[in-house]
Amino acid sequence: MIHHTTRAQLLLAVPVLLKWHRKNKRSFIWRGLKRSPYVVLVSEFMLQQTGTKQVEKKLPEFIRQFPSVKKLASASRAEVLRAWQGLGYNRRALHLHQAAKAISELKTFPNTLDELRALPGVGLYTASAVLAFAHNENTPVVDVNIERVLSRCWKPIKQFSQKLPMRDIYELDAAILPKGKSSQWHEALMDLGATFCTKKAPQCSACPVRGYCKTAGKLSSSVSEKNPSTEKRYFGQPRRIWRGRILNQITTKETHTKRALILHLKKLHAITEPAFVPFVASVLSSLTKEGFISQSRKGAITLAKD
């Protein structure tokens, strides 16, 4: 429940933050494009687990190759995966492809939260982002930056990782977002979180809304917090990197054999350990179960059919 006095205080910060953002907003390719629902959907899928620099490079190429939902829906799985190379987490490419097919069958782009969330791979954030950034609808949008900013503004926070329950964040955002300025408002919150209100080094003294923030100046770098466990590595890389490498190799031509694929990977990455063979086999097994590839009894490997 949002207390009336808290809402009133934060409402005072809204015009201040919007004014700051007009002069200090970050420039990204996807913000400069015509923000159709399709472009927003593609960019949000890419940004889910990929850095902004790589998305800046790949988004224009992807949109040129698939300029519409219809073009993407009619493309083959191999074409989509090839276009996705370099972005990682290839499951997102399959979900985006499936979402495009679902939209194509509907004949019209979904324009409600429930309709968007019914699409493959589309969660609450992505659905809300399409409504806010493509339609400028007055709907809450909460990514990690917005979650952190609103948590710290709402009540005193002592630890860098501390934040409010997600339900409260959505309620707070809905209560204070300026009507008719949803796109600008949420970009302003994101940019504030990425520049001043960062996770572990917030610049409270220079923050444009420090006078309206309950946490300003209360976070200390001396606070002890556990570091997240490091990702397990196999032959020098995390398993997810090998998954991407193996899938990328499979997308380069129509058919591989398991033996030829393993020999190529060993040569390409200078690997001599015998354990690499069963490791690749286990990755191929996972990719098969997840519907990325097909394996014949004779060892032929191909991309799974759409």
C-alpha cells in the first residue's frame, strides 16, 4: 500500500526528473528508430540478456533483414538463428520467431497487456514495454534500474542489493507516472539508475532527485555483501558459451555429423582433453531436448524443423 505522504513527496520529483532527462537522456539506436510495436518487441527481446553495445550493432542488421512481423514469421529457423549470432541466449531468438508467427496468425499486433503476455517468451516487463514505448500508454514498466531507483526513493535502504517487493514497485510506479508521458518517464528512470543510482556506487550528492529520495546519502561502501558465486567453466568457458558456439556451428550449414562437429570444435579451440567429447555430446543432447536441433541414429545433426 502506497502511503499518501510518500506518493505526494515522489510526485514532486517527477517534473524534476523529466527536466533532467530532457537534457541528459542516453542515446541508443532503438530510441531513435520509429518505435513501432514490432521494433520495440525485437529490441526488448535483445536487451533481456545482452549488453547495449552489442544490441546497438545487431538491432539495425536484424531489422533490415526482417523489417516486419510478417518477414520474421516467414523466415526459417536457421535464418533467424544466423541473424541472432553474437547476441547469445539463442532461446530468445526462437521465442521471438514463435511470437512473430503467433502475431502473423492473429492478423493484427496485440495491443493489450494480456494479449501481449500470451505471446511466446513475452513476460510482464516486455509486454509493458511495448505498451509504454510503442503506444505511450500509462502502464507501469519495471526493469532492474527502475526497481532500484523506486525502491531507494520510497524508503531508506541500507544495503546495495535491498529492494522492495515487485508488486509494491508496480503500484508505486502506477501511482506517480505522469499521464501521457509514459515513454519519457520510464526512460528517465532507467537512465537515472544507469548513471547516478547505480547498484554499488550511487552518486547521491549529484543526483537530480536527491532531495526527494529517502535513501540519499545513507548507503555506504563499507556495507558487506556476499559476492555472487562465479559461473562454472568447462574447457575455459561457461556451458552457455559452448552452447552458443555449438549451435552457431550447426547453423552454418545444413547437416553435420557429431564426429565432424567435435573434431572441428577441438581444432578451432585447441582442445585436447578426452572429456571434451562427452561434454559436447551432453550439450547436443540438451539442444535436442529443447527443440533446437535434431539428431539421427547415424549421427547426423541438423537444425530442428520449424
